[in-house]
Amino acid sequence: MNIFRYIARRLLLAIFVLLGVSFITFILAHSVGGNPVCAWVGARGCADPTRVAYYTNLFHLNAPIYVQYYYYVVGLLQGNWGVSPSENFSPVISVIAARLPYTLEMAFFAIVESILIGVLFGVLASLYHHRPMDRSIRSIYLAGYSTPAYLMAIILLIVFVYYLHLLPSGEAVSSTLATSPPNTITGFPILDSLLGGKFAYFTSSVESMVLPSLALSLTTFGVVTRVLRSSMLDTLHSNYIRTARAKGLDERSVFFKHGLRNAMIPVVTLSSLIVTWLITGTVFVETIFGIPGLGQYLVNALLLSDYPGILATTLIFAIIVVSANLAADLLYAVVDPQIRLG
Amino acid sequence: MQTVDEVERVESARGISRPRETLRLIRKNKGALVGVSMVLIFLGVALAQAIATAIGVQITPYNPLQLSGLLYSPPTLAHYFGTDQFGRDVFSRVITALPNDAEISFAVIAVALAVGTLVGSFAAFRGGILEEALMRVTDIFFAIPALILAIAIAVALGNGLLNINFALMIIWWPPYARLARGEALKISHQNYIEASKLAGFGATKIIFKHVIPNIIQTMIVYATLDIGTVVLVYSGLSYFGIGVAPPHPELGFMVSSTTGFILTYPWLPLIPGLIIALLVVSYSIFGDGLRDALEAG
């Protein structure tokens, strides 16, 4: 299969999966509170007859169910995601546009950190396998991924904020700076402040990201370490490593150039798993650290029975996971020639 | 020369059962032994508490729902885990919370194991549309993080422990079906399967007599490693108050309802949080040990 057919197939699959996810949210929307209008304007909104009439009309709720699904998907594509009672009935799509950058920024830091920590520990564990170093690393990552993200966040808060007084908590940027946000260029506060030359705002936002992203990465790096360790051990026993050694290459270049590079391939396939874990974690971590992202939105929506918010975040999270999957598949095709040929 | 399968069949005919063999291997494996002991302690306490509640006896040192001493007492000999903002004994509350965690994790895993193994084996054997449908449906489930989907389903179904059970069961089986399909495909060209096909046995009979008995070990190891994940997701749901019926204690809710006391009374959110982590670690060690023991055997 050539690489273009492979990419086309993956894209098609991703679209199919997203349709499936929209079908699930559609079904859930129809099971909420007995009246699907509630799924668009929340329980409070569906008590208001004018709203009910408006949405019944807008989404053709008197039509047969498959027609309704058609209008539901068309509505989603056009940005009609309903209105959010927990955000003063503003359109869900604009709430998401405002909040998504924070979640993506935090996830970006968390992914980088968990890969750095994960690879470091994975390499150490495979270098010293079956020795005390290996065993203690195993206990560390086992403890890491058995710890719920909220507990990790609480522990970090206690250690760094209350004992060491090192880092801020409870806001996305220092409250003295929050009144003068940078001009919107990319939509990402950290990038915008850097591009707009607001360096105090930039450092403050980065500082606020340290603990939340660390809380997330400490619960996820174990996935990387575990897989890297075993794939590293497999790789080091393979024939081309023996060949490299026989050629007289020094152990360092055998280990890093020939070993680690190939052992990283299975880690790439894991990136979607890591993204799934991180997203689950953002729901807790954003609430605890006061980051105004999607996770916090989901929690607010949950507390106020804001179904449009709940279903929209479900859909957005699925889109993030599917995109990450797609990216991992494509990256995999680039790093592993067997995929392109096979 | 005997094949491995033949040896196994001969041994099971001799009455050397697999469970007993597994037990012997677990006893030899230190990690598995630690895991088994920790899991057994948790389950023992949960079971004792469940029975005590059913017959109306109190086995916890204090009534978990009522004031039993000073408010915000730190851990002492009288209150091992201290007392919370309502003066309730945290140790008694943790004990009272355990049965729900145990029930939900085993119920969800049992359903996922049964449904997943059946669906996966049939998909592998029947192939065609059934197999394609299974793969695509599971793709969709994999796209939504378990906790998020569980929240959405639980909200749609309405609050209540039974609905949480149900929500988790709906989302938990797909990875099991994928695994079972893969394992069933691996053995589908073995001689004994081909022989049964030639003998004219139907797919159902082959699946129940040959396929499931041969893949169930892998499935059970996976399930054991997965119990901790259910505990994590369930405690995550209860962290948000989903499926919680106050004043009945839930571990996750005990953490979230006391997060505000991190600065002043840090043990209040820390202790139930650590208990959750300990539960998950126990199941992981147990699962790892079980896998090592079975692989070594």
C-alpha cells in the first residue's frame, strides 16, 4: 500500500469515527430529560416555551429520527452547538473557542514533560534492567499511574505552593495582569503575549502552567516508560544491534543511535493513549488549579446540569483524541518504512 | 512429540487443574503474593462491611454518618484517619465506602469480560460484516475518554449507583472484544480447530469448546490488570458527585468535598486519595504478578 492510500484510508476512518461519536451524543441528547430540547438549552431552558419552539423548529424535532440526525450533524458542522446555561446562555461554540486554547496549551506542556520524563526513566530502566535502579523506576511509574490526577494535583499544591511557596496556583495568569490581556493573534494566550511583546504576561501564564502540566505528566509518563523499557530490551537483543556491536561501534552509539531510535517506534503508537489520559486528567486538574479550559467547563456544566456543555465537551474531546490518533498513524508511517511498504 | 495443547489436555485430564497450577505459581512469585494479599485485605474488609450493613451491625469503630468527636481532628489513636469537617470518623467512612468500589469494579469487569470474549470470538470466527462492525464500533468507543463518556451517559441516565454501573458496563467491553478477536484469530488455524471444523461442528460449539477455553487465560490477566482502572474511573465519577448519595461516603467524593482544606487540614483530602491510589496499585501488582506467573508457567 503506498503512503497516500494509507493516509486516505486513515482520514476516511477518522471521519467515520467522528460520525459515530456524533451519533452517540445524538442518542444521549435524546435520552436527556425526556426532551431533546433540554440537550440544547439545558433543563432551565427547556421550561421556556419560546425556546422549546425555536429549537424544535431549528433541529426539526418533529421530523422522523433519521431526519433529525441529519439536521443534528449539519447543525454541528455549521457551528450550531446550542447555548450553554452555565455560561449565561452564550453559544456553546464561542465558549469552546475561548476555552480550548488553555486546554491545548496545558496538554502541550504535559505531553512534552511526560515524554521527557518517560524516555529518561525508560532509558535508565533498560540500561540497568533487573537491577535496583530498574525496580525503583518500576515502583515510581506504578505509583504515578495509579494516582488519580486530582490526588497528584493536591500533593503538588501542598509541596510547591504551601510548603515551598514556589509557584502560583488557582489562576491562569497573575490577577494583576489579567486586566490587560494581549491582543488576540493566534488565540493562545501564551503565544499571543510573546508575539505581542507582553513578557510579564507571558512568564506569568507559563508559571501557572507548570504545576497543572506536571500533575498531568506525572500520572501519564509511566505509559511511555513501561513501553520504552520493554521495546528497548527487545531492540537490544535484535540482530542489527549485534551487527552494530560486531562492527566495533562504541556502546553509547549502539545504545542511542541504533537502539533508542528504533525502540521509540512503539512509543509513537501510544501517543493517542497518552492524549486520552491527559484529557481525562485536565477535567480534574483545571478545576483544582483554576485554569479556564474545557475541563473546567465540563465540570461547571456538570454541576449546573448544562447538557449542551457536557455533550459539546464530549464531542470536542473525541475530536482531539481522533486527531491525535491520526497524527500518530501518520507519524508512524513516516518513522516505520514497513508501514509504507506493507 | 506432544504439542503444548496436548500436554495441557492430558494434564487437565489427570486432574491438575489450571486454577491450582496458577495458585502454585503465584505462591512462587513474590510480587503476585504481595498484590494478592493487598487485594484480599481490601476485598475482605469490603465484604465484611457489606455483610455488616446487610444485617444491620456496625463493625466500624464509629458511626460513619454521625459526629463522633472533635471536628478536624488530625489522625490519632482514637481516630486513625482523623475526623472531617462534620466531626465524622474518616477511618469508619473509608471502610464504609469500600463495598461500593469493590462491587462496581467486579461487576463492570465481569460484564466486560463476558460480553467482550463472546463478541470477540464470534467476530473472529464468523468474520465478514460482524467482524467489520465490531472493529468500527470499537473505534468509536476508543475515541472518547472513558471518564468523559461515563459522565455523559451517567448524566443522561440520571444519578444513581445502578446507573453508574450501567454507564460503565456500556463503555467497558470494547477493548475486551478487540483483544478476544485478536487472540481467537491467533488460534483459529490451529490443528484442533481445523479438525473440529472438518468434523462438522458448528461455530458456536467450536467457540465454546475450543476457542474460549484457550483464550480465557489471556482475557483474565487483562481483566485483572484492568480492575484498577475501573476503580480510578469510578472514583473520578464520585469525585464529581456522580452516583453519590450523601451522607453515604464515597472515596472520590471524600477527596473533592475536602479539597478546600488542603492548607489547613491536609489529611482530609490526602487520606481518601491515597486509599484510592493504594487500591489501584494493589490491583496492578496483582495483575502484573498473575501475568508473570502464568507466563513463567
